[in-house]
Amino acid sequence: MVISSCSEYGRSVNATFEELSTLVLTVVDAYRKHQGDLGPPYKSRCQAWDDRNAERRFAGEWSRMPFRNLHSQAIGFLGRAEDHLRGCAHLIAADGTAYSPVSLGRPVLTASATTYWMLDPEIDLTERIRRSMNLKLSALQERGMYADEDNDDVFRAEIEKEIEDIRRAAQSAGLTPKKTKKGRHFVGELAPTDTRMLRELVDHLDIPLSAEFLYRIYSASIHANLNSGVHTQYEPNGSHRDGVGDYSVTVDLDKMAQYVQIPAYAFYTSCVRTMTYFGQRTGPFDAQALPALTRLSTIAAS
């Protein structure tokens, strides 16, 4: 089988795919426009302000400004979600794309879920720091694998020092640094998997799909396996012989909307939590984002 075109949507619906693209861009642009000032000095008595005032308890060699670094982590994950969702929006209306918009759904979900998990209003500041430490440890140990592959002993030594600094800081804060049988460092309990973090966000979205299902379905597109085409249809071009021929891949508008709306809602939900944590008003953001999300859901259900 030869695929001659990755997305022959048809001239009659091009404008509608462009509308779908515009709706997703409206959501990400709403955050960019209305997120407010998420940096210090924080608004008095917001959660970020309270956490920042307790920073000295956790400062040390591992970080002189642990809560500001934590805030950078959380905002950074949301920024990556925004970047991928914006890319998805552009690809929806692009010529010759059928799979790539869906592939970007998983990083939007996982990055949004990570920010949502980090800024959980129900946890105390020690637990928030513990989560930040575990994210940092995971990143450092992955970098350690890069250093090993490159036989970079200097880089590996720097990483080991950072890991040890975090372990000492955890002990000073009354937390327990641990190590798995395979040598993975963590504090208290292992950082949750992407799916587990996503589960918290999906529960808030109140949709009849599990986090595990969503992760698998978007992963299929990322890995370009045989299940990555569940949202597409194949249309033969001309004659075929023994099942071999020229095909075009088509995507229905409602199918694309279904795959896009969940990451868009996840991003929106994480934005609201972030803005609330930093004491920013969410009303202007809601006023711009929610009508776009509602219209997106209407298209998905059509």
C-alpha cells in the first residue's frame, strides 16, 4: 500500500478545519494574554506568596531559592504544554498532516498534568518541595545516562554532586531520601508515572475515559504504530491489484476535534490551577477560553 497524501480533507471542509485550528489557538492565546505576572513579588496571601515566605527552611546547596525554582518548574511544564498545543493548532489546518496533530496531544496532557500535580492546593509546602525534589532527581538521573553514553566523567561527577545535595536537603527538611534496588534516587516515595499524574487531572475533567486509555491512544500516534490511524480513513486512488495501490488518508472533522478537545481542556484546567496558585484573576481568561472550548466540544459531538 502506498499513501500518496497524508490529509485530503476536501475543499468543502477546509474552512472548518481552519476554524478548529483557530479555536485551539484562542485557548493558548488566552493564557498568554491573561496569565498575569507569575513571578515574584507574588500577590500577598496567595499560595505562591505563602510558600515563598517559607523558603529558608528548605534552602541549601541544592538550591538557594527552592520555591522560586519549583515555580519555574511548574510554569515550565505548562509552557511546554502550551507550545505543543499551539503546534497542534497549526498542524490541524496544515496541508499534508493527519497524524502529527494527534501526536502532540500526549505531551500536552502529561505536561499539563505535571503542573496540575505540582500546584495541588491540598498539599502542604513540605510535600510540594518533595515533589519538586523528585522531579529534579528524575531529570538528573536521566542526564546521568547521557553522561555515561558519552563517557563524560566530569559531567557525571557534577550530576552526582547535585543528587547528593538534594539528598542532604531532604534529610534537613525531615524527609527521607531513598534508593531503589536498581539505584534510582527518590525522596519519600517514587515520583508518580505520567499516567498516575494524568489520572488526577482526568478525574477533575470528569470525562468517561480513563487516564490509561488516553495515554495509550495518544502514545499510539507518537510511536506511529498500527493503532495510530484509528482517527483516519483510507480512500483508494484509482485501480488496485492484490491489495496494493495508491491511497489517500482522510480525517473527519469531528474525529480530529475529539482528539484535540481533551488536551485543550487539560491545558485550560492546569492554567486555572496555576493562575489561582499565583493569585491571578481567572475571569478574563475564562471569558476568552471557555467559548472556544465549548465550540470545540460542539464540533467534536457533531
